[in-house]
Amino acid sequence: MAENVLQVTDDTFEAEVLNSGLPTLVDFWAAWCGPCRAIAPVVEELAEQYAGKVKVAKLNVDESPKTPGQYGIRAIPTLILFKEGKVADQITGAVSKSHLEQAIQKQLG
């Protein structure tokens, strides 16, 4: 895993994501999910590209089921962009890097 990508759990989610001073992109994923593995390199690229501007985190839905439940996540991968503790954007499925970049740029703009 890229060094710029943070692993979060139900226990660390509030501190790392909701209380973050930066917009935070959270990748909700599972080890058995093919599309999750497909989008992982894109998420890592974005973490490097936006280092210092956007925090990027991954949450394993099997190990931390409470948080995905709170956000009504029914399909993975789901990527949620949080800003100031609130959901700013939500993207479901393995989408293109440009699609994710547009969502990030909108929050930085």
C-alpha cells in the first residue's frame, strides 16, 4: 500500500476523517472485491498527486462494518469525499481516475 494512503477503522474514522483539517477521500473496500482491487492503484496515485491537499484513506468494510452502515453503503467500492466532517461527494463503482479527480478538484476549488 502506498505510504500516502491511511488505513482507517471504525475506531479511528472520526479522528482521521471527520476531524481532518483536509478534505478526505475514503475508499470503502474489501479484500474479496475485484473492482476494489482494480481501483486501488488509482486511489494510490491520487494520494501521491494530492499529498498535502487531500487526505486519502481506505476502510475495510469486513473489518469495520459500523462506519459503512452509518453511511448507507450497499455496494463496494464506494469512495466518499468528506469535507469538514460532512459528505461532500460519493462515487460508487470502479470509475476512471479523471472522474475521481473532478470530484476532488470541486472540493479544492
